Amino acid sequence: MFINRKFALLITENITMKYHFNEIEKKWQDYWAKNQTFKATNPSSFGGGQEEAPKYYVLDMFPYPSGAGLHVGHPLGYIASDIYARYKRHKGFNVLHPQGYDSFGLPAEQYAIQTGQHPAITTEENIKTYRRQLDQIGFSFDWSREVRTSDPSYYKWTQWIFIQLFNSWYNKDADKAEDITELIKRFSSEGNTNVNAACDDNVTIFSAEEWNGFSSEKQQEILLQYRLTYLAETEVNWCPALGTVLANDEIVNGVSERGGHPVIRKKMTQWSMRISAYAKRLLQGLETIDWPEPLKEIQRNWIGKSVGASVTFNVIPNVTLSAVEGSHKIDVFTTRPDTIFGVSFMTLAPEHELVLQITTPEQRAEVEAYIEATAKRSERDRMADVKTISGAFTGAYAEHPFSKEPIPIWIGDYVLAGYGTGAVMSVPCGDQRDYDFAQHFNIPIPNIFEGVDISEEAFADKENTIIANSDFLNGLSYKKAVKRAIYELEKLGQGQGKTNYRLRDAVFSRQRYWGEPFPVYYVNGMPQMIDAKHLPITLPEVEKYLPTETGEPPLGNAKKWHWLQYGDEANVVSKEEFENSSPLERLGGALELNTMPGWAGSSQYFNRYMDPQNDDEIFSQEAINYWQQVDLYIGGSEHATGHLLYSRFWQKFMFDLGLVPYDEFAKKLINQGMILGTSAFVFKARPFIKIEDRFYGLKEFLNIYFSIDVLNGEEFVENVNGTNLILKWLDEKWPIALEGQESHLFDEEVILALQIRHPNKYDLLNKIKNKVYFKLYQEIRVPVEFVDSSDCLNIDGLVDWSNTQYINARFVGNQDGTFKVKRDVEKMSKSKYNVVNPDNICEQYGADSLRMYEMFLGPLEQYKPWNTAGITGVHNFLKKLWKLYHQSENGSFYVTSSPPSEGLGEALKTLHKTIKKVEEDIENFSFNTSVSTFMIAVNELTAQKCTSKAILEPLLVLISPYAPHIAEELWSQLGHNESISTASFPKFDESHLVESTKNYPISFNGKMRFTMELSLDLSKEDIEEAVLANEKTKEQLQGREPKKVIVVPGKIVNIVG
RNA sequence: GCUGAAGUGGUGGAAUUGGUAGACACGUUGGACUUAAAAUCCAAUGGGCAUUAGCCCGUGCGGGUUCAAGUCCCGCCUUCAGUACCA
């Protein structure tokens, strides 16, 4: 303790002299929090003649607060968006830059199942960690607007939107969602014949009279087929042992990834979202938004638009079947109606509903066996196995719409029940799958392409297609033939042009506890929405977070989970309480047991930030009309088909409802690349002994680890240190009596070779002295914190850290005593020991260094490896920056307000060059190059010994978005009382960059040889003359006459000759 | 297979409309300061030949356009990512 006083004294003396980043950063983070520096103003607060500032909305994809906390890869996007947000504030914008948590999710629930701890508690703890970590990096978030998806005051509105979706249907004529009451009106006045809606495939036609005659339940059932969210039987992957539904990627080889339990396909009643209604608009909308092309492409593929025709084939009635059973139609969708004359068979999915009806008695056994065999195969199996061709003939035939020829109908599992109509017209000459199928089953392959050989494979090239052997389509190109075929089909009443989308409706139910409850109760099996005024319906307490014994979702464990309502009075009660209540004027019933999926809460949060505390509306119209939409959204591309597609869907829905002014929620989106870890490896080696040119391995061997430059890819390596280790070890372990004892050390052959001839220990050790070799056995990862900037391993640190693995280990390194590891770039993860924690970086180098270094690593969108060693570069830069403002003799703050007349020109040039470049860089999201620019500027100003306030003050504003803490500190030392975030961005002045001369590169045949300083006033001719007169030019030409001289004034001179 | 992105020193990367390739850093080597270490500062650093000037080769590979190509065009190779029996 006695040194501390002296030490403390030293610090106080130096506080203004040295760059004490820890103190500075703490100070300003506290200041920002206390003064609410980054609070965004809503229009309602402008008032009092305050002018309405232009708005800018910068948003990060909000995090799931995991227990592991943040690693250095996570904040990359947040830093970029923070720089942009701070920049926009300097540019005079009212910036909305909020943050929150996507706090419902599986890990918390899994943890709850294991420990019994309520997910809300662990989530709260995790959020605290996240908040602390985010705060220490110095983000300019407006925390007063924080939202959490698991907060009832937030998920109230998630439930509210669900109700709106339930109360809506999609009118294809108006091409928008409309209130369900409109649909009910039309049903009761005209039935559903003329209703053009996005609905289930199997709706039955009814008249107004029929509708009005239906029971209430029947009417509700029909309406479910039209609602934008609906209950439907869906096939799911059910794992009985785990009691839950699994996603496709949770199943490996037909069994659950966790535990290896069998998985069956099961039909379950689930909520679904009719996102398919929006397929067309989701696709078209992509044209209007500035999102990365690869991301748009992923969404386009996911939506999967294909243009073609639907064709109806009549099944030829089979004499053995009755007339009713015999008349069937098969609808197919094809993108190639031009190839209709190439059809030589049809293929139905084995699950197709017509299969059993049309199968002839003779084929029945074979077809049923095939159906059974396919049902056993998981979807994943079927997808993975593309090579095996299988199928069965139904015995039935369809009639070709034009040629009236009979076409055999097959079933095959290469046709998917879930896509199109689950049936295809097979054109083997034009589709490789059809071709393979036809070949396998000896079905004819008629050629309908002019001048094309199809003896080897199908011909699928649309561009070069000329149709032949096709009646009225002969000689036509693909495009013309398609049009003509559709025209003829329509004339026949057996088809029409059609656009198909791959996009499926999204299942919205999860058998989980930790998610939003549905605002739904059931009466006679029919779902009823709870009135919005009773929201939120909060998650009930349960004793266990597992499914019930009867296989119900975890909410089935809740003691109180019935809705009971009389008039405005409503409560969640127990089953008994409900059953004992008076049925008179009672509303209610059992509440929904499923919860909503992870993407429910994240599909509208960006709008809620605009007015997050509003308890009466999801957001006020005033707020949404002011903030409008996200101007810049930054996040990972892994959300391309999840969050980003569903959010666009909900936003379009809310647009249809007139709630939001734009039907796209984010104008511009940037995908930040991932920061990868640099793993470190040591080489575990196995010793061998070489006897008569053969290598014999030691059966049991030491924990020996080699440095990369000792053991690098070589087959067998000799090493003195290693050999000594082995000999010493053998010496210690060698039993006094040899016979039979050493067998655990060597392979048997070695024993045979040695035993007889060398019964004496020392004799043997001597004998093998020069014959010990090492071979790489395993590359083992070591924690990167024990590796320094030169890839040298801190062996003591590693041994101290490990409990067992390295306790008795030997490390064989270089002669100079260092031990180098192998480095490899991999995804950052705990199991790879390559995670770098931002806490340590902030402590050691400061948040400003972390922020700058993350940007300095490379372009934002790019994947790039993290290497802590490099951070000293930006850290040194910040120290130099600090020094630039502390140039007095004793190192204290020194800035002159009256600049020396001499030298200011150079400094102004440096400043304005920097302003220009940094502004361009930020606008282009090229943050890495800005950091270099700052380095150059500070290097130049330091060399110029610049102390002028006129230069150093604006420079701080430029740097402040990147390194806000140091900028605030120096700003206050300059005498400012307000945060630097209120300062306006310096104005670029071209006049300071005007040059009178240019150092021209002089090239010969395109190769630069030397440079020449020439006035920029010179004409082309003057330049040419000056260059040709130069001694060096003559030297280069060596007497040759230049054929041509290219002069680009201000750029370059090139001499050809 | 299809779709998309990218290949530049030992490493991360720069070169914005074709005009001095390798900015800015890391690392490495040498030097200064120090009893020493750290910190700091200075110098060198694409490869090769010469070691003084200088010369040759160099942006995945092979061609082409051009006075001039990392950048534009054609053909390939490799890596990464997404996706997959989509009719």
C-alpha cells in the first residue's frame, strides 16, 4: 500500500499530460448517461417555436441476450451504425438510434428446463451483462426507448397485430388486406363465387343462401380459410421422446440431433401466417429498397416465382371403375407449356390425393407398397438422395389435351406434394429428371426439338429452342410457342397462364414456454380472439417448462390458463373456476397452449421504437409520420429469409391497414461481415524409433507438444530436445527386469526387434539415441490469450490455466527458447478457444481503440479475421493524437488560438484533405479508410508541429464519431462546456487544396520511370517540351525518337518509343 | 448442379471515373535511449539480379482491347457463402 500514494500523486500530476483512456472513457460515458445526450426528440416535444429538425433513423438488428455475453465480433455493426449516427448528428439531424433485446428464445428455456430457474430471471441477468458491455464501448444509443420482446408492455402489441391479422383477409382484386367484416358482408350477399382472395386451396363454393344457412361454427371454419392468420393441420417433425416439434435442421439421419430419438411426421393443428398472399408484393418491393444484392437474391429464390401455365389433364375412365370414380382431372403447373407435345407420361407425388382413386386393381399392391416406402423416408432423406430413381405405375392413363393420346400416370417421390399441385406433366426430352425417370422405367422419350440430339440427356436450353413434332407449335421459338400453347389451352378450357410461387405459409405455433402467448381462447374447438382492451395476455407461471405428460405444450402445465369474461370484466382463471362459473353471458374457454415463434417479436420492433412507451396505440400517427421508416439498418445476412422477410410481410400488412406510411420498413440495409477468430494450434507429436529403416511407434507416449517451426508438415522429424526427453523418460520408466514389462511402451514388433538383442537398458538407450523421430499426431487448439503478437506461446500461462491437460506436458520449441504456434482463421467460438472478449480490450486499450480497430480491420461487409496484436497500431495513433494537443514542454495541454502565420497553409491543407476524405468515406460506409486518413493527418500535423486551434478544433469533430471519448475530453480541454456531439461537422473548403505544381509521373511505354515537378499552368505542349528536354528522358530513350507522347495535364505523361 | 461474392507482400488491407500498385497498420530486421526491460523514437522491409547508380519480374491463370489494365472484355482455375428433386 505504501507505494500507492506516490503512484496516485503521479497520476494526478499527469492526468492532463498522459492519455488515461480508462478514466476518460468512464467520465464521458457517465456524462452522456446523466445528460441524456443522445435522446432523440419526437415531434410532440418540439413545441415552443422549436424548428422541426430533419430526421434520421439508424437501427441495428437487436441482439438475443445470450449467457455468453459479447465477443469482439458482435459490436462490429453497432460501431459502424454508431459512427454513422454520430456523424448525422454533427450534420444537424435529429437522429433516432435505439437499442433493445430480442429476449424470448430457446436457450433461456433450455436453461430453465435444466435448472428450474425462470427464464425471465436468467434473461434479466444476461441483459445486464449485455448492457454493461455495450455501455463500455460508448454507443450513442437512446436507451430511454429500449424495448424487450419478452416485456408484456411490448408483447401486448405483438398480440395486437396477431388479432389484426386474424381479422383480415387478402383481396386479390384490390391487391391488399381488408377487414374480415367486408368478406362476411359479401358472403351473406353473394356467396364466395366471385371472391378473389388469397385462401386455402380446397375452399368449397357456396351461395349467399347457403352461407346464411350455415351454423356459426361452419361459418367460422370457412372464414379460417381466408384469414391472414389461420389454424390449419400442418405436417411437422414430431419427436415423442422430447415432446416437441423439431425444425428440419434439428434432425440428423431421421433421428433428433439431441439424444438421437426417433422423429415422426405428424399432423398437428397449428397457427399459420398467410405470407403467401404477399408473395408478389414481397418480390416487387425488393426493387424499391437499397439492400445488398446477394440478400435480395436469397429472398427472390425463397419467394421463387415461376411463370408458366396450369394445364388440366382428364383421366381416361377405367372400365373396371364406376363412372363416378372414373372421371377425374389432374391439374399440373408447368413452366414449359411449349413442350406439351413432348409429354410421354405424368407423375404424381405419392401423397397426391388422387393416387389411390385412379390406381387400377392390378397395380394397387405395387402402388401401396411404394407409398408406404416413401412415407418412411424423412423429407431430408428424400432431398439428400437425388440419385436413386424410384416410382410406380398406377395403371391409369390421362388424355393428352391436344393429341388425345393416352398418357400413363406414374407416381414418383421426385415430385413434391407441397409444391404446385403435386403433379407434373413429364417431358423427358426437356427435363433431366423426367428424362432419368423415363429411361429408368423404359418410357418413350419423344423428341420435340428441331436439330437437337437427346440420346444422351435432356435439352433444357430455352434460348435455342425451336419446337418440332408439335402440331401447331412447329417451328416456333420458346417464347412464341409458350404464348400459342396457352392460347390453345384456354380455347380448349383446359388451361391458362399462371404464375406460381414457392413461398409457403409460415407456421406460427411453437410448443414452447418462453414466447408470446396467443390472445386466443377456444369455444367448441373454434379459436376466439380476446378483445384488444384486455391485452396483454401475460405468460402464466408453470412448475415445469417441459411438455405435459399428455404431450401438450408447456403452457399445459399452467394451473390458471382459462379465459373468463363477463362484459368488461375479464380474468385468467383455473379450469375448475371456469367450469364452476355461471354460463350466463359468459365469454371464455381454454386459452391457447402454443406460443409464438422467435420472429414474432422482431417483426415490428423498428416501428415501436418510434413511440415505445405508448400504451394506447402501437405507435402514434404523429410519431410514425415523422420517423417514417428506418433510413439505415445494419445486421447480419443470416436473417435473410427469417426476420427480414417476415418483417417486410408485417410492414406491408400494416401499410394495408393504413398504419404506416411506407410498405417497406428499411430504406437501406447493410450486412456487416463476420469477424473471425485466429485460432492457435500446438502440435501434439508421437515419438517413433527407427530400426533398420522402419519406424516403430511408442505405444504409450508423453504429452509432447511441438512448436510449428520444429514440426511443420514434415513426415518424421529428428529433434535433439525431443530425443532427450524421450530418452530421459525411457530411462525413468524402464523396468529393472526387461522381460515382459516394456510391452506397454512399444508396439510388438519393436519389442521383438529390441528385446533379444538389447537386454541391457543402457545398451538399448544408447542404441536408439540417434533414432528417435517425431510425427504430427494431432493439432491442438490453445487459448489465444496465451499467444503474443509474434505467435509465441506463453507456456507457463497455458499450464497454469489448464487443470489437467498440460500439467505434465513437455513443450519442444526453438533454440532461443520461444515456442511458436500455428495460426488459422476460423469462426469465433468458445469451443475453438479463439474468442476475444471486448471487456479485456477495453480495459487494456480502451473503447476508442476497440472502436477504431474494429473499423480499421477492413470493409464493413467483408469477413475478416481478428488479431488482437494489430490493435497497438490504432492505440498508438490515439496516443499520438493526444500528444498533438499536449505539445507544451512538460506535456500539458497546449493549443494556440492565434496561429503562427507560417506553416498554417500546410496544416489547412492537411485538415481539408481530411475533411473531404472522411466525409466521402462515411457517406460510402468505408470506415476503414477513414481511420487511415486520420493516421495520415495526425502524422502530418505532428511533423508540422501544429498547435493551432483553427486546425485542431475541427479535427476533433471529424474524429469524434470514431473515437468519441478522447474527442469529448480534448473538446472540453479546448474550453467547451457542451458535448462535442452538438458541434457541427466542419465545412470542406476546396480553396485550401489548390496546388500550383504537380509531381508528374513520367512513364515510358506505360511504365513509370521517374517523376518531374511541373507547374499546373503549363499547356500540353509546354509539358511535352519540358519532359523531352529532361536529362533522364534522354537517358531512357537512349537516342531513340519517341513515336508518341501522351500528356494528360494534372495526371501523367507517357512516352511511347 | 444453380445463384451470389471474392482472389493484391509474411499478415489485415489501400489504390473512388483505366493514369506513380502495395497507402495506413501489424509483423520482421537493424539502430537510438536504458544497468536492463518495457515504453518511446529513427531507418529498412513485394520478389530477384546487382548492392553505387541501375535492371528485370510482379495484383489467381491464359488471351484480348488501350499510349496506359489490379481496374474494361473473353475463356478458365481456386476459395467462401447461400440454395437445392421448385416441374
